[in-house]
Amino acid sequence: MRDLSTFPPALVELAKDIRCAQSGDAWHGPAVGALVHGVTALEAAAHPVPGAHSIWEVVLHVTGWRNEIARRLATGMLAEPAAGDWPAVPAVNEAAWTAAVAGLEASTDAVIAALATFPVARLGEQAGDTRDPALGSGVTWAATLRGLAQHDAYHGGQIGLLKKALAVRDES
């Protein structure tokens, strides 16, 4: 975990929000890392809610967008995540699930590392020429970073509901 004491003050709170979404004491409930703790590969791949993504799919989605934001901070170029918006789940086994969870944690570290070198003066600049909510463009870099933490909280809520649906299914 990167020490935030070397960050410019304007970036510290953004970095804390991003880190908190993964592993902190978020006011809205459990962080994403806590939510996936103890989930098995079979549970992660299950679809207990018809038409909804699985926990694993959500983890890959969140990881991809975190990595994309880290890349954007480093390059200034906007694109979809390298593996796509909703990457396919690989073969379902514990090793692959463990790797997905490790990738989720590493993606937070990647964003924090990229943020460490991001020029504070650019926080108010617009990222991308046109507003495209699906791509997250046309907002400031500061809004992009706040949006990433909001994105994580939103999908953390989905994971929490999917876990509850799995528990209800297992009781039937």
C-alpha cells in the first residue's frame, strides 16, 4: 500500500476515496475487497439473479475500469478497458478466481501509483472532447477520479446483493 504522505494535498483525498472503495472503512458499507473475501469460485461465477452479472463479472469489470483510469492518468488518452467493458469469466476454478481478486487489489494500487505522478494543475481539465457517460469522457479529471470511487461503491452494492441472493438460494 502506497504511503500518501508524499502526495500533493489536492490528491490525497481523491487517493483516499479510491483506496477506501477497495479496502477502507467506507461509510456506505463494506468495501469491494471485503465483499469478495471468502467468496468461492463457484459462488463468484453463479448467476443467482436472472439477467444480472455474476460477482466474478463485476470484479473483472471494476478491475478493468480501474486499470483504464490508471492508464488514462498516465497517458491522457481515453479508451475502453483493454479487455472490454464486461470481460468474460475464464475457466471457473479457485486459482483463476484468486487471480481475479488479486487483480482487483492490484488495480487499486495502479490507480494510486498513476495518481501519485498526475499534475495537480490538470485536475480541472476536461478528459476527452465530448461527454460520453459510457466512456466516462467529457468531465474533468477530478470528476473522473471521484466517479471511479462512485463506480466502485455502486458495484460493491451489487456484489453485496448477489451474495445475499446466493445465501437465499442455498437455503432453498
